[in-house]
Amino acid sequence: MNDFTKQELKEIHNSLDNDPSMCRVSDNVLRKIQSMIDNYCEHEWEHQCEACAVQECKKCGIVRWQPHNE
């Protein structure tokens, strides 16, 4: 599950990188945010097990449990 959209991550990164007075962050934090952007996946879910509602992303392989009613 992605807590932020890719665009939101870009906005955070740009704000922190372009306006140091806004918040002091280390280069390591900026690198982590950039890594999150670089590795962001727009998941495409497919059912792996209809009986148990297990889904897997066709792009990155992450697995989640998703109730059938969602």
C-alpha cells in the first residue's frame, strides 16, 4: 500500500530540497524520498486465490489480502 501518491512524494521532495528554511532534513532523507519515487508502483492487482481473497500486483509482485466486496 502506498501512503502517498507519486506526485505527493515529488512535491515533498521538491519542497524540502528547494526551501531549506521550511525544514532541515539530511541528504539521507532526501535520498530516501527519491528512492520511494523511483521505486513507486502503480499496482495492478489480480486474484491469486479467489477463496481467500489474496491478490498479487502484476508489476511488482507484492501480495495483499483484499476482501471481495472492495
